[in-house]
Amino acid sequence: MIVEAASKTAADTDRVPTNLRLLMIAEIVADAGKPMTPSEINRQLGLPKPSIHRLCQTLLAEGYLTRDSDPRRLRPARRLRRMAAGLLSTSDTSIARHQALQDVARKVNETVNLVVPEDAGMRYLDRVETEWPFRIQLPVGTNVPFHCTASGKTYLASLPPQRRTQFVEMLKLEAHTGNTHTSVSGLLAELDKVARQGHSVDNEEFMDGMVAVAVPIYLQGDRYFGALAYHAPTVRVSRETAEQHLPVLKDGVSKLLNVLFD
């Protein structure tokens, strides 16, 4: 465990192979849940300053870490996130995870999705399709926007207020429907509401005729992992009806956490 490694003396750390040091750095950044400087990372390792900077540069060059908006700070990059997703897709875990989604899908009787953030938007990691012949198909692996999807808004709302504002100001707030939030102030007001109420609704903001509800999945209480969501055509489900299934989604989140991380 990284906690055990962090408690080692500098002499102990010097004996750790370079490849394990790289893994330890990646683990520290992933566990932090926020961008870190090499100096902050090194407080848990106690390596010589040139060593920690050289190792961080290696992880940057290989695509495991990337620079934050503050270039001094590093965060997990696409390659590291894909590796994490791959670990969660190992056979036993994947089967149990899918069973948890199927349980939610049976109760809401609509398509249910497990969605995680990536650089290109929110990515569908797993899903269970509804048995209704009329359905909206967004295959596993699809990326959807942050600003106009229920899952994307749970991610944006999870960010600290200052970082949330900076992130939204950088987004291209493209109008997908007449209900899409296309102004920074309007979206920020919506995200403040999402943060307060603990769930998000896509009220025909991404697609005309589609409503979706999402609840965030947090690790250790405050680290955002992804969202559990379901969507349906408005001819079957209204926004008000969709929100009636929030207890089912929240129960599903608890079961997913047990499956993925227990």
C-alpha cells in the first residue's frame, strides 16, 4: 500500500526500484483527487529533488500524467485513466458491476449507464439497455458533453467552486437543443443547484425528446469517480417522473461501490 511506502525512511525509498517509484507517484496523484506539484508528491516519498522531477517528467512524456491549468501541477492523464478503467473491467468485477446495473435497470425499466469523465467528455463505461423497442442508443465507449448531460453536470458540480468556474469558462457551450445552457452564468447557477441537491437532470438539454437523471459516485466521501444515470424518451418519462427513481439510483451507487472497491 502507498501509505506503507510513504512511511519509509529516505534510505528505504532509495532502494525502491525505479519502475515501482513510477507506480507509487501515479498512485499518489490518483489518490489525491486533485492536481499536485512534484514537491507535494515527494512529501510522501522523500526522494532527492532531481529524482522526483525526472520521474514526473517520464510519466508526463509517456502520457500517464498531464499538466493542469496551473502548469506546476500534475493530474492523471488519459492513459492512466484508461488503465484504471481496464482494471475495473476485469472479468469478475465486470460481471458483478453489470449485474448491479441490471438490478437498477429492472427497477426503473429504462436504459442505465455507468459514466466516467475523460478529456473528451463523459464516457459510457458500461450500460444496460431497456427492453422497450423505442429507445435512445448511446453505445459503451461513447463520449458525451459535460455541459448538457446529467452525468456531465454531476462531474462539473463536484469541482470546487473556483475550479468549476474556470472549467466552465473554458468549455465550448454548444447548443444541442433549445434547452442547452449556453451561458456561463446560467450553467454555473445550474451546477450550484446540482451540488446542493446531490443529483442532476438533463431536461432535453442534450437531445430533444430525452430526459436523464444522474447521481454522482464518490470515493471516500469526497472524491468523484463517475455517475450512475438513466435516460428515457419524454413520451414515456417526464422530468418529474424521472426524479422519482432517485432512491433506486442511490441504492445502485452503494451496490456499485461495494462491487468495485470493497
